[in-house]
Amino acid sequence: MRIEVVTIFPPMFDAVTHYGITGRAVDSGRLGLRFWNPRDYASDEYRRVDDRPYGGGPGMVMMAEPLAAALAAARKVAPEGTRVGVLSPQGRRLDHALVTELAQREHMILLAGRYEGIDERLLESAVDEEWSIGDYVLSGGELAAMVMIDAMTRQLPGALGNEQSAAQDSFVDGLLDCGHFTRPVEFAGRRVPEVLLSGDHEKIRRWRLKESLGRTWLRRPDLLADAKLSEEQTSLLEEFRREYVEHQEKQT
Ligand code: ADE
């Protein structure tokens, strides 16, 4: 996957370029990131990319021209038809399904805005899609772009090393992930669940699935309402609920 990122702060992206899973994906060539700084395309001697809003009001607005020039330069190196997406709180909210869909694309251009916003005419004329990472406001699109890049990279073939991991993440099957444990066997007076020490892979699989279902029921019942459960899942969730209720009753 190749991503052209238009940003006035390319160094912020060191976080994804040099660390962890995304850093490895860059090193192995699975992920290609290139940066286009609108300041390099500004026409005045101060390399200005923002100006006061027409009509007054607080904050500054990113000017259309330097952004358009940076986008045009990025488009030139990308295949014909490559789509341009902007990160903003007004965009379509990202979720697992959308991330998986976007991760299929071979090339994309991401525009990360700053200041109070981007001149609307640039958005209308040069941007195809708008994405949000949640209903809150960040100081700029860079962190949101990095969130997207990280989440999409997890879906690239071979990016995780262990092919199983992405398939077992939360949300993949519409459920939250189960808990995880490593050494020591006892910590803060709590033991690792015995079943995980049993070596019985089928039992462990069922226990994890049951935990996953139970957690989703307790923490995100909205996800369960949308999930189509198999017979096994339905009966494991039933078991979890029964045990949970029994446990609650014992406590009172
Ligand atoms: N830029 C500012 N806030 C944002 C958000 N919530 N999602 C994506 N981009 C943003």
C-alpha cells in the first residue's frame, strides 16, 4: 500500500515510520509513505499556508492554493484515479469494516489539515472522501491520519508477522477481544485461568470465545445486537451469562 500524506508537519509521522508494526511494514516495503508539505508550495516569501477567515471569527483557515499545489504534486506520482481523503471530525466515522475496506486500496492520498479548518473550495474541488476517527476534535488531522495508517497496516498481508493476530483482534468478528495473560502464573494474588495452562487447544479456544462474547455483552452490548451468533456462540454466551448472574448473586 502506498500513501501520499499532505501535511505541514511531516516529522510527526516519525511515530508510524520508525516504530512498531508500521515501522516494520515501511522497512519491508509493504507500506510506502511519502510526504508533501504545503509550505513547500506556498507562493509568498513567508511560506504562508493559513489566513484569517472571511466573515471574521476565531482561528485561522488553511489556504486553498498551497494545499491544491501540494495535492497536485502528490497526484502526479500516484496512479490515475487515486482517491484523496481528508481527515476531519465531519467525516464518515472509521470502524473495523471501513478500515478493512480501505486497506484493500493500493494507493491513497491523505490530507491532514490544521487550524480551524480548510478552505471549503479546496475540499469541494480536490477531495473525494472525508474520514473521522471519532466524535471529538483534535488539533489537526495528523494524529487521525496516523491512526488510520496504523489500523490499515494491520490488515496488510504479512504486516503482523503472525497471520493469526489480525484475525483475532477485537471487532474482526464483531466481538471484543478476550483477556490475555503471560508469566508469572500468579500476580497480585491472581492466578492465570487454569484452562490456559491445560494445553487443551479446543478447551482454550472455547474459553477464549466465551470470554470474548461475555466481554462484548458486558461492555458493548450494542455490538452484540448487530452480531450474527453461531449456535456455539449462542450457547457459550448463555453459559457466560448464567455463570455471571450466579456469581453476582453469591456476592450479595
Ligand atoms: N481532525 C480533527 N479532529 C478529527 C477527528 N475527530 N477525526 C479526524 N480528523 C480530525
